[in-house]
Amino acid sequence: MARSREPKKRTSRLLYAIPIVALVLIAAVYAASVAPLSSSPPAMDFTAKLLIAQANTNGTWQRYYAPSLPVGVAGGIWDTHQYDSYGVNSHYPIYLDDPIHACPPQAACLFHIKSNVVHQYTLGDFLALLGYPNVGQNDTLGLKASGGFEWQLCVGPTGHAVPNFQWGAMVLQPDMDITLLYYNTSTLGCA
């Protein structure tokens, strides 16, 4: 009789162990799915600033432009997918967070370059993301040169910026101050 009771004990222990093991496995799978993935740091991670301004005829008054939505972020403006696989945290490798915070009134927008590969991203790459793949002194952001006005690309802090003629080919660098200025060519422009 002792033999007949022993299999029942093993069977009852097994019946209790199966749900406990199942719960432990489910808890482990859940914990793994919600825990942040350990990942290596991005290969590139820096910020730069972009100011888009339109001057009046004598060069004193300026109108400033900023996107109305985030750029290169889910739910925002994302007009090209050329470098999607290079991005980090579901962002495009060049992105601008919510413009309410990233673009103070009458000031440059702070945008990010965060990439899992080293690549020479350009101003043209960022503007293509905004929906403007072609830029230059005669047409930028869909505004064409007209009546003595044209676009000028300026690099450097306000008051010390210098013209740059690379336009879309200009490689983005850390802490770069970029201004796209639609100005009257009879005034100083960048200076």
C-alpha cells in the first residue's frame, strides 16, 4: 500500500508545480517586455540650431518660421524615409521635438542628430524630412527669389554669421547655428 500512495503524492506535487512554473514564466516574459533594452550608446549624438527668417525691404523687420509639428518623430512631419534605419528610439536620425519647446518665439529651433551609425547628415537631409528636398538662394521652402529678395544661408551666431554656399550639401556639426534668411539683396544679409 505504501507504493500506491507515493505516486499520488508525486502527482499532486506536479499539479501544484505546473501553475507555479507557468506563473513564473509569464512574469519573466512580462518583465522582459517592459524593461528597457540595454543598448549601446548612439554612434552620433549632438544638437544644432536652425532659424528661418524673412526680412522686410529695409532689412529691419523679420518674420520667423517654425514647423507646427515635431519633425522626424512619430505623429509629426516625416516626408522622407531614406535614413529610417539609422535612427534611435523610433526617431529619424535628424529630428526636432515638439516645436512649442524646441522653437522659442523669434529664436532658432533646436534640433537633434542622434544616429546609430556615423554618417555625414546635411542640411538638405533635414529639409527633405520637412518636405523641401531642394534648397538654394533662388528657392527655399517653396519661397522663390523675387523683386530683389533671395535666400541666404548663414552659419554662425547672430551678428557673427557668415554666408555659406553649400546649401543642401552643408554637413551638420555639433552646436552649429544655421540661419536661412530671405532678405533684400540691397541690405547686408547675414551680417
